[in-house]
Amino acid sequence: METKYKYCTVSYCTLSISVKYFRVVESCVCLCVFYLEQCRLCKSRTSRTATTSGTAERHTMMRRLGSVQQKIPCVFLTEVREGQSAKRDRQQFQVVATERVNPVALEANIACALATEKLDGTCCYVALYKGQPYLWARLDRKPNKQAEKRFKKHQHSHRSSKGFTWNVEEDFKTVPEAWIPAHRLGHIPGWVPVEGDNKQYCWHSAVVDYEVGAALVLRPNADEGDVLEIAAVPLADLVEQTLELIGTSVNGNPYGLGSKKRPVHCLVSHGSVKVTTLPPLDFQQLRSWFHESPEGRVEGIVWHCGDGTLLKVHRHHLGLRWPDGEPCFGNRSVVVRVDWTAEEYTGGKDLFASLSALNGHRFSRLQDIQFDP
């Protein structure tokens, strides 16, 4: 794959990255490479544009509500503090929110934004591959072991990261041929198509049937907004969307879906789970809501602004644990709407067949979904 880039600077952990070689700037501490647009060190709103040979379908731009292809900035300005991160085991610093609202939020008129629940899963993307809609899993290029050792040695000997240089072509792990970069981010974060023979993505594969062209989607019921439904949705209807894969084997299963014996996984479109009880955008009020309100037992909030801007706040930004008690999402009632005959299922899709057997059945809580022995 041939790739060309325009000049830009982005940030990778504590690194400032420039085009081919990555020079460390110690004062820039960002969570990850795709925190591009809001990195305070990188004021440029440009991004490296990739032009690749091959099928143009891989580069379909995302336009729908809820599409997430970049690190979303916090709705409050943040600061870095020393100490073990509650979110990342090996991270010896914390990124916490201050009480100051991010100017980006004010510019985007966040008061009129749609507030949605941030779900705890793994991000996915639906786009064309081999001429048909496919589910894509997140796959970010990371430093290889040799480069990681060289970086740590530099840190130890200099007591600083400053002056270290990364080589994009040599220092990062290879990715599958079908891998594509995430839009607007440069070439480190990206996606890989989910194919049935890849065991690494077996739980992704469980929620799609490419022969039928459908995916198992968990969404609010159209007639009863407080009720969720699991439905078999045409993949063609999800093209250009990003979704969250949640379930038994994802991120410790905070929502209590299924069991090891009978795992349950499903996709949730980003922006589809609205939050209507949110207090005004004030640090103390928002923290109290997360800490005290039953509706506040969520991982975080993502605001979808009218101009396309996305902003978020995570419980960890506010110094709160996650999960903390039973998440409210797992306590919502759910109805199964998977109405297919056995002849429609292909490739031994057990989850599709099992849910079809429960078609029309309502459970008082999402975590109560059970299959007959």
C-alpha cells in the first residue's frame, strides 16, 4: 500500500509526532495518537491525508450522527497529575477535568447538543469491503518491542523523553494488508475487516452474518423509548457508522450480558442511547449526578453538537470509579426482535439462531437474557 502524507503534528502518548520521524516533546502529555484536533500543543486543525492505491470503497467518508473516528476531547479543560491512572494499568499519570468548560464546547453551542451515553465496549466501524458492507474492528499500530526498549532506555539514561525520535516505517508493528487508517487521523489508528477465520475477532464475527448481510444491534425501541430491543439490522443500513461492541467477553462485561457458557454480544450505534436527565454543564452538578443519581451509573457522556463536534466526559475525568455498582444500562428492559427462520442463517451463526428462538420475548433487565438449556 502506497501512502503519501501532508505535513502535520499529532501526539502519541507523551510524544509529539511530525510526519515521518517522531520527536518527543516532554511538555505534551496526551492520552493517545488520535487526540489530534484538541491537543493543546498541536494547534493546527489539519491532518495527514492518505492517498492509497487500491479500492476507493475503503475510504468512504463518514457523515452520520455518532460516527467516531477520532479521540473525543473532554467537555472540560483537563490537566495532568502525577499518580497511577485508574483507567490504564501502566500509566503513571492521571488526566483529570478542571472546573473550566472547554472553549470548544461553547463554540459548538453545547447547550443545544444531544447528550448520549458512552458505552463501555470496543469501537467498530461498518464500511464496504470486497464490494459489500463489512464490520471492521479497531486496530491501532503500536511500537514494536525493539523500539519500545530503545525508548525506555533513553528515558532511563536521560531521565527524560525529550530528544527521542521515532521512525514511522521501522519502529511500529506491521498491520494486515486490508488495514485502513481512521479518517482524519493520520496512519497510526485504523481498522481491519472482521472475517470469520480470524479468532482474534471471534466476538465481532458472532454479531454479523455476511451471507445474509445483517448485524445484531441493540437499540432503543421505536415505540417505547425506555425499552431496548435486539434486532437483526441490514449491514447496508449501518454503512459509514461506528458502533460499540459490548457483551460477555468485552471489557469485563460491565452490563452483565450472557455467560461464558452462553455468551451474548451485540452492537450499539454511537449516539443512539440518549440521556435526558443530565444536569446543566457545571462540574460540581455533573459530578454529583454521576455519583448520586441512579441514571448517572454510566461510564460517561458524549455530546453530539449541531456542527458535528463531539465532546465527552468520563467518570475517571471526575475522579469517580467505573464500574461503580450496577450500570443503569444493564438494568433496562429489553425485547428480542430477531424474526428469521432457521434456513436464513448461514455459517453456523449460533447467536442469531438463539435470539431468533426468543423472538418477541421481553426481559425485565438486559442482564437477564437467558437461553433455554
